[in-house]
Amino acid sequence: MMNLKTRSYQKELLDQEDIPFSDIAQTMRELNTINTWLGGHAITIKGFKELLKDKKEITVCEIGCGGGDNLVAIVKYCQQMNIKIHCIGIDYNQECIAFAKENNYLKDNTEFIYSDYSKVHFENNPDIIFSSLFCHHFTDEELIFQLKWMQENSSTGFFINDLQRHWLAWYSIRSLTQLFSKSYLVKNDASLSVERGFIKKDWQVLFSKAKIFNFQITWQWAFRYLIVHR
């Protein structure tokens, strides 16, 4: 059985530079499928709703937006609820931003920014900042900075949707991706992402070190945590 007592810091293939656009595109399509069928988008909507409250107009920013599928899910929800929304997607992978611009219908609702999130300065802070499957790419020290940045740059709050480090999650996603994925990036990175994921105690320590105390952690199916800060 995998030893998952501590987080792995082994780099994922997706973190490398100069990945061909076609490989990124296949990976982004498959991540959208995973998020759709394993509940990732539902968790994102849940976190969004907890901070939305009764607002009828809102600006939301996703750091590490990848192919933009989380923002598409949020815009669809807002359209159903007659909420006026403006989205900002930030990613330091230029091919991900290119895919996001090319493959979603959010042109009137969303601006995509190719940048390290920490180098982005807002003229007006977004109401909500969030990330999904982004935090596990960073070391603990980098995450402490990231939590502080999200707190300082969001006017209402932020939420995080990321993986639980659990042996059953590791074996399950490894089996599924080996059987069904056509992306070498997904096949390599899916189980490694779980190794780089978190247990509840990890988040409690990280928030304590960041000196952020008003937050809530809830476990979500399948093997994820939703963390909301107001």
C-alpha cells in the first residue's frame, strides 16, 4: 500500500514547460470530464454559493484556471439564477490560457490572464477568489503565501477545492486513468496529484501559519476538501 503519511513534492509533468498545445488540449478536455463526473464542478459551485449569498452581481477570479472549465460551470449557474457575473481566469501556462480562450463561450463574461497569479494586481479586487486542483502543485511555504494573497485580494472571501491524500483515492484514480485516459499527462499526474494532496490537519496547520482563522473545512465526495474563508 502507498505510504501517504506526508505530502509528496515530486513535480507533475503538467508543471513542465514547453508541453505541446495538442497534449495540453487533450489533458484539459479530460480534466473537464473528471470534474464533471466525479463531482469537482459541483464542489466548486457549492463553494461559490457559500460566498455569493444574495448578491445579484459579482466578480469571481480563479487562479490556476487551466482550460476554464470551472468558470464555465459557474457562469452556467449564474445564468440559471439571473446573476450578472464577470470572471477572471489566471494561469501561468500559456497553452492552458490559449485553450481556455479558444474552447469556451465565455468571451463576454471572462478575461483570461497569462501570468503567475502573484504578479497580478487588480484595479478593483474581485469579490471571490478560488482555486480548484491548484494548491497541491505548491510547497507548504508557497501555500502560506498563496492563502495570504487570496485573503488580501478578495473583497468577500475565497475558497479552495482540492484533493484528499488517501490510499483509496490513489488506487481509484490510477486505475481509472490507466484504463480510460488518452493523455500521458493525466496518466502520470492523476495519482501523483493525490500524493501531493492534503489531509485535514495539513490545512489547519497552513491556515494557522498564514494567521487566517475564519475558515471552514468540509470533506466532499470524491476525496476532496472544500475550504471556505469569509
